[in-house]
Amino acid sequence: MTTGTHAPQRMIVRNVRVFDGISDRTLDNVDVLVEGAHILAVSTSPVAGDASDGVVEIHGNGKLLMPGLSDAHVHLMGNANNMMEFLQGPTGALYGNTIAEAKRMLLRGFTTVRDMGGDTAPVKGLIDRGVFEGPRIFPSQAMISQTSGHADFSFVYDVPEEFGGKPSRTDDIHFTRIADGVPRVLAAVREQLRQGATQIKLTLGGGAASMYDPLNTLQYTPDEIRAAVQAASDYGTYVATHVYTPAGIARAIDAGVTSIEHGHLADEDTVKRIADAQIWLSMQPFAEDDHHYPDPVRAGKNAEICHGTEQVYEWAKKHGVKTAWGTDLLLEPQSAPRQSVMAARLSEFYTNVEALKMLTSGNAALFELAGERNTYAGGRLGVIAEGAWADMILVDGDPTDDLSLIADPDTNFKLIVKDGNVVKNTL
């Protein structure tokens, strides 16, 4: 394996089949020219240049080149640390584990991720400057929650801040932010934007990982949600909302949110309403053993969520919902490699090509709704095309025919390039 932190002036990946992230078919016998961090040309004619010109040549020998993968719902900090580390571990260790997981995620082929809760803007900055290796990050910063909501990780006997209590440990480390009432919600949104959020994450209903909220709870009033949407819109970006149920999704849509995160308990009328509103459904193809809970209440919530997955995907396809893909793995670092398995699991619900589009250009379309908060607007994401960021994977095999190949990146990803840098090369 070779690694690098500086892009060569020019690189040519020769003789590859290309899945460009958009087309239904691959293109054979292609040379891809990279200059700096961008793709300069995608050509079926040989591209001039060799080592004598200072060009790095990589011979693909007919293997398939595709855009780097993306994940629309990660918790980099949550993926890298367990609950005890969050509550009792040194803060420096939390960030060290997060940086290490960012590198592992990149080596799984994920070159861009949208982080939906955690203090990852500083990590993003270090990666973008080349100090550490990792994916491009669209950070949401702290998950914003009401007291007793999905992101309330305080102890049951703690006094809420509204009554003079102190912030919880997870609030202190910017993983969560409890905010009740319109003024505090506005302040919480603006706080995350000040810290570098590219979009805002609001929790509007119960979840499996949280202690105090049954799945059917409605969280945040319409006025509070509208306030968050207004504050985000004033910064040129949008609100994404953790929510599962029809009533919660309806409240989110009425308040003007842009992305429904999860939605596994939606009925068909609600899915159709998501389509009619032309907003996004950011789904995760959960299986029950993706997460493990020590108590029957949370395990039961997890099972209920997972059982809704297949039906909601069917309705989303039927009604033409704009659907993104993510993982939402959290607080179980040993499960982090399931990211690749969950990506391959999309073949249970979509054709291989449909799944690959979602994993590349599809997710990218959602990420780019961050507008002026998008620090990667200098190139296209999720495509192999002229002017796009040079984020690419060379696969030993054809994932358009066998999506399971992406479940084993160590074996099947022979070349990973991010930002024009060779991150992995085992050719």
C-alpha cells in the first residue's frame, strides 16, 4: 500500500471501465486524467503523458473505476467511541478515536460523509488541510434536542438547564445540545452554524438509542421547528430531522424541513407526502443486529424500526421520493466496518446500478443543498466527470453486476484516490 498527502501535478488512470455515478451503463477503455484535486478529462482516446512529463501513470487493466462512496448519515465521533467513553473518557481520546475512524472510513472507500451529530468541524478542518487523512465531511455539529428528547443524554436525576441545571457531558463536548423554547432553539442553531455546521440536525421523535422517549413521541412544537428552519435558511442551508412516525414527519414537513432522517415507521400516505413536498428521505437499510441494546425497551424499539425498512423503501420507489442512503451506526466502535456491509445491503431493495447511483451522485445532491456552507463547491461530488473532485475507487470486479463487492473493500478496492491523492494502491 502507498499513501500520500500531496496530490501529484498530473495523474492518468489508464484503461479502465468507468461507472460515472450517473449513467446506467459503464464506459469501456477509458483514460481518466487528474490534475491536482480535480478530474481534467475522461477520454476513450489515450491521454498523452508519461513519467517523462512528470505524470503519474496508474494502469487499471480493465478494472472498474467509480466515484468514491458517500454516507449521508454518519456519526464519526459516535462511531468511534462507546457510551462510557463519551460519559467518562478524556476529551482528547474522543477526538483521537474520531480521527482514527475517519482514516478507516476513507480506506473503506467513503470519500464524502455527512455527519449528523458530533463535534466534527475541527476534524474536517484538519483533514481538509491535509494534517490527517479522512473523508470530506459535511458536519451538523451537535444534535439539537428538547429535554427528554432523542438527544437528551443527561441522567434522569439531572436538573434541566431551564431550571438552573448544568449541561450534560454530551452537551459539554458538543455531541448534543438541549434547547427548549423558540429563543433557545434559535440560539442552538446559530451556535452550530458558528462552529462550522453545514446543515442542522434536529431530533423530532423517539429513537432506539435514547432512554426517555418512546418512538411515538412528538418532539418540538411547530413553532420551535419553524424557528430552526428559519435560522438555518438565513444562513443559506437547511434542517434535517431525526423522525420515524407519520405524525412526526407531517409536523416536520409542515414546518419546512428539507430532509427526513430515518422515516422507517411511515405509512404510504406519508411517504407520498414526502414525495409531493419534494424533500429528501435519508434512509438506512437497518437490520436488527446492526445495533445491540442491553435492555428490552430499546431492543424492542430497534426491532420495530427495522421491521419497517422494506415497506418504506417500496413506497419510496413507487412514489419517486428523493432517497439518500446512510448508516447511523452509533456507540459501538466494533460495528463500524458494517458501513460497507450496509452499503451492499441496498441490493435487497434496488438494482445494483440504482444503489450505486444513490451511494455516489444521489447522496451528493443532498449534500450540496448546504449551499454557501458547502466548502467543497469548487468541484462536483459523486461523479467521474470533467471538473469533478478526483475522488475515485478502482474495483477488482464489477459492482454494477455484484454489489456485494463493496462489502469487502480491503480485498476488492485496489485503488482509492481522494482529492487527487492516492490513499491506497495495491495494484
